[in-house]
Amino acid sequence: MMTGRRAFLRVGVLGGGASLLTMALPVRRAGAATDALLLSCMDYRLIDKTERYMSGRGLRNKYDHIILAGASLGALTDKYPAWNQTFWEHLEVAIQLHQIQKVILLDHRDCGAYQVVLGEDFAKDRAKETTVHAAQLDELRKRIGAQYPTLEVETLLMSLDGKVEKVG
């Protein structure tokens, strides 16, 4: 009996009395544990700050990372439906391979994707910017919760200086 892996056996006849025996790879390999899946934006200004933030939380090399323009907006927008599909497929793979328990949604201020997709520069009004991000983050949190009720979901907003606040 195999422990910690799903094993599926398939036997196929090759001819001449030979058979082919195959086994599915384990769903989770030893040492492949991750604590969370992070969704963040592609903005080059925040790549290093995002890594520092995650390391500061003790999550260095302990999370899977999906990057979409607009982060939560990218996972929700109808303007780029392939992004939606990409997010949900990657989330499913992270659950299957790494049994993640948490999704961290990290939007950021002064996000160009919000301007491109929603047609407005929200960075000019901090309160409005916070409200718009909070709405997108909350909607994605609700959708994740509806599909995966056991997953914890955090909704965060990063400033360009790397400071992170909880929203939603």
C-alpha cells in the first residue's frame, strides 16, 4: 500500500504476452508543501516588494504565485476572459498538487490595469481607489469561497512603497 499518494494502475496488453503497467504520479511529492497561493499584479515596480512582503511573513519558498495584470481585477474581468480561466485553473492545480489552505489576494495602488480595464485613474482619489479595490477583492473572495469553502482568503492592498493593508 502506498502512503501519501494516489495510485492508479493501468494494464494494457502489448502483444506477445507482454503487458504495460503504468502508475499515476503522486498528487503531492515529498517536500512540495506550500502554505498558500498568492495572486498579485504584474507591475514591475512591486515584484521585489511583493517578495519581501511574503518573506517577511515567513512564507519564502512556501507559496505558489499567480501573476495577472490587476491581480483580483484580472481574475474577474470580462474584458480578458482567458485571465479568469487562467486564475481558476492555476488555483485548482495548486489545491491538487500542494493542498494549499489559503489564497492571498494582493492588489496594489496606482494600478494601470484598473485604468485600462475600468477606464479611470483611481490613483487620483485614495478613498475611491481603496473602495474600488476592496470591491474587486471582496467579489473574488466570495467567488473563491463559493467554490472552495474550506480555503481561507486574505484581501490586501499594497502601496507603491511596499506597505500592505488589509481591505474588504
